[in-house]
Amino acid sequence: MSSPQWLVDRRSAAVQTDQFAMPSSEEEVWRYSRVADVDLSQWAIVSDRSEGVPAEASALLESLGQLSGAVVVRNGAVVASRLDDALSAKGVYVGSLVDGPDAQNSLGVVADGGPDVFGRLNDANFLDGVLVHVPAGVTVESPIAIIDWIDIGGSAVYPRLVIRVGADADVRVLDWHGSADVAAFVSPLVELDVDRAGRLSYGNVQLRGPRVWQIASQVSRVLNDGTLTASHAGLGCDYGRMRTDCELLGRGATGNLSAVYFGTGSQTLDFRTFQHHAAPDTNSNLLFKGAVGGQSRSIYTGLIRVEKDARGTNAFQTNRNLKLSDTAWAESVPNLEIETNDVKCSHASTVGPVDEEQVFYLESRGVPTEIAERLIVAGFFDEVLEEFPVATAVPLIAAAIDERLDAGVNS
Amino acid sequence: MGELRIQGLTAEVAGRQILNGVDLVVKSGEVHAVMGPNGAGKSTLSHVLMGKPGYTVTGGSVTIDGVDLLSLPTYERAKAGLFLAMQYPVEVPGVSLEELLTEALSAQGRDASVVHTTVAAEAERIGLATRLLDRPVNVDLSGGEKKRNETMQLAVLRPKFAILDELDSGLDVDALRACSRRVEAATTEFDLGVLAITHYSRLLEELKPDVVHILAQGRIVSSGGPELADELERTGYAEWVEEEAPATAAADPFADPFADPFA
């Protein structure tokens, strides 16, 4: 399979026009990050297409129940895709980006070049890319799943995903980031495009192996009366970062952003969010809940930006962190930037240990201390998981959280 | 016949001595009321017995059938047969009642497979709507619902001894009657021994005390039959708080007998 000329040109343009200078952790958006430890020369960009569906990906798809369609991506190459015939007939597309409808205009539709150097690296280096396209007025009943799998040690992989939801269309997508236990550098760029009154529910599970470094970007734009619900579970990686840019561009657009994350060992989980209200009567709700155990660290910084024209805006941002050990560390920095008076805005952030009163209550009924804390920590995430876009993924996320609790997080 | 034995119990909070030598013996099937003015140490007593963090026991002993409770962590005290119905039941988001009771019974090596049916039966008995059972523990329950929930858990767990910490606060008459009747029934059903800590006597209309104790300034200052509660209802606690009450309060014939003497 060779790339079309427009893509070859686009890539070389990306390579030529950019300096690819690494950002500095002096910059606010990289503060507390481990970007200084990223040495790209250490990783080999994968250029050969992997083949075959990994057994783990098959098992995952199996456990997700009924799906409308699925794509398996291995080390950046699309190795399998399928979609219900009835949906194909309606013009829905799920598969390799270059083979999809309007491919040239879809790539970069929301995030041409991405928000930072890693977005540009993705532009220059992504192998296949995945496109999910739902035409106007089409409702996709069962979810579509994408399994993005990495299993080449020492590799640098740049997954690219574009989801385009047409006017009044409706779809749920699960984007599962997994890997074998290899050391790798992964920098995904996800573009979510929601047209007028479209509805996209996007769930992303980051459960890469413990030696993977991932710097991900999720950029979305929502037009008039459209609704984006984007949920993230950040569990894997040595260093796992996700930047979220949600652009509410049309009147009445809504962006619901949520995440659970759980750090153990010496992990660093790093989240940056931008809720950008650029039109009147737009709504955003953000709820990020995380726990840190062992010597792990988490960073959350978020900005709500309400432009002058965005009157009637409702914007909420909440970040709650449980600190499960004395050596764990969580940073939480919410910010507001509001240029109009006609808004309802709030932000809240907390970092603290498991509530002693709650533990005592459970213990007083005879529940041993460790189990009491486990129940409370698992329950802490419920609020987010109950709303996760693809319900069949929730037990898998809960199991991964249990596994971390089993391994011990208090020291 | 089991017994909960408290001897010479002294305890402090933040360096301040609150319990000054409490002596009490409750036998299985008996109901003991501990009454006292605000600040007497009633809640401290209940918290210390259950092992709540923040309290330091400085002397004395507490045993159930000879088992020393004070050396045990809270959940082991529960296993030894103690239950505390809390004055302010804590909301525990994300944890269901069934999860809680299943873990509690399993940890004690008891059959947890009956939780679902037992909870349903006990909830009906105490008048707790079944739709509330699916909520996370205590979350969004009214005061009365929370107390019914505490009493329902007591009935499911069937402890040897229950401390009721102001079970009668923050609930309506119907809920109070349902809760006190359920506890009264437990004293014969599974021979429950009860230590009912309360400020008012209305709890004791349905839950008949065998012994009434008056706790003031951190020790039991008087013990008697049910008539002692009736007497308190008439006279208030003035007699027991005299030493520390401000002179103006004693001189004022209209002073609220239940006013916090430390306010």
C-alpha cells in the first residue's frame, strides 16, 4: 500500500516547515511534565507495516459485546477493520484514513498540525491513521471500537484518529490504547469533529504497558447544538500525558469532558485541558478524578476560556484527587479566563487522602481497613465510570483499577 | 449470657480529658440508657468504644465476654460483637449498602450470600423504601432514612452489643418509633445488649431501659431504673451540671434546662 500524493506532499511539508524543537518545562502547559526526559533519537519511527491482529486485541473486541464496527491498529498500521453492511450502505465509514471518504479534507480538519510539536510530529510521521465517518442524520446504534496496539520495542509510533460526525448524526466510539510490555514512545493525535446537532460519545482507555511513554492530544470542535462527550481512563504508561482541547464553536454546543486516572509505582500521569467557549449559549462540564499511590505523580491543569461573544455560557471544571500514600504527589491547577459577564462558571479542585470518617464508618460495620479503603477508592471513580460512553468497557476499566489496588498503593 | 464490661475508662481528645472513669456493665438482652447533658462525654464514650481515630484512651478497660476491645482495631471490635449506630451516619459515595454488608459478613467468616434477601426483609420491616437500597451508603438520605438505615444494618449484622449514639436525633416520630421498636425486638430475637446514649427520654418510650445511667463530666454519676429517665424529663440536668453552669443560668427560672452549659 503506497500513500497518495497529497499525503506524501503533506508529510514532507510538515517535516520541512517545522523545527521540532522540544518544549521546555518552563512553559506553563509543560510545567511538572517529564518532557525534558523525552529523547526522540532514542526511538525508531516505525515505517514497516505490521500485519495480523494481536491475540490481545481479538480478546478485547470479544469482551466488548455487540459492536457496529471495529478497527485494529498495530504499531500504527491498520491490520483489520469491519463495519456492519447496513451502516456501510448508509455511507458510514470505519477504517484506514486514506481509503475513507473525503480523506484529504478530513485529515487535519480539527487539528491541522496539532496544538504542539508532538502534533506536528504526528502529522509528519503517522503511518495509516483511522477515520470514522458518520454522515448527516445517521444514528449508529452499537458502538464502534478501535484497538490501538503497540508491540515493537524501541519504536516511536504516531497513531492518528479522525472522527467526523455529521449534522444530527449519533455515534459512540471506544478508542482503546493498549500494548505488549515493550518500551516505546507513542504520540497519538485524535481529532473529533461534531457538526450541527451531532452527538459523539468518545471513550478512550489508556492502558499501555508500564514502559511506554505516551504524549497524546485530543482536539475537538463542536458546532451549533452539537454534543461531544469525551471520557478518558488513564491507567497505563510510565509517563502518560493527554492534552484536551475542546472548541465549542457553534451556538448551543456542549462539551462533556471526564476522566479517571490511577497512578501507581513511579508513574506520572499528566493532564492538560482547555475548554474554549467561542459561541453563545455553549456548555462545558469537566470532571477529572484521579488517585495516586506509591511514588506516582499526577498533574492536572485546566483552563476555561470564555470569549466576549460567548454570552449565556455554562462552564464547569472539577478535579478531585485522592492521595493514597505519603510519597505520592498530585498537582491540580484550575484556571478561568472570562471576557463576558453573562456566564455561569465554576471550578473546584481537591487533593487529599481517603476520608477518615468514611473509612471509620465502614470499619465500624466490620469491614477490614484495607478493604474499606479499596471500596472507597473504587467508589470514588463510579461517578465518572457510570457515564462512560461505552458501558461494556467499564468492567475492563474497573478490573484494571482493582489490579492496581491489589498490587498495593499505600507505600 | 454475654457481657460488655467498661471499667474505669478514661480518655482524652486533643489533650483534654473528657472521660473521667466510666464504669458500666451491660448484659445480653439488657437495655441501658446513658443520659446526660451536652458536653458530658456521651459521644466521646461511643466513639472511644468503637475506636474512632482522634481519641486517646488513657486508662481503664473495655471487654466483651472477656475479650479486650481496646487493643483491637475498629473492624475487629465489630467482629467481637460490637456495633455503633452513629449519630451522624457518614455518606460514602460509590459504595453500596450490599457491598458494605457483604464485605462485613465475609470478613467475619459469616455467610454473605444471604445479604440481599436479609436486607430486603429488614428494610421492609423498618420501613425503608427499597429504592433507597441501591443508593450509595447514606447518600442523599433524609435524617430519618439514615437512622432507619443504621438500625437496619444492626439487624442484618446481629451484633452482641449495640451502642446507639443519639439514635433519636434528627428524625421524625414515625422513624423514631420504627427504629426503637426494631432494637427492642432485637433484645429478645438475638439477645442484643444495648447501650442507648441519648439526651432526651423520647427514645425510651418504645425501647424500654432496664437501667438508666446519668453521665456528667465524664463519669456515671447516678444509676437507677426507668423512673430515673422520667425524673430527668421533669427536672432536667441542672442538678448534674451545677458546678460548671454559669451563675446567671441558675438564677433564671426560664432558662432552658437542655441548653449547652458550655455554649
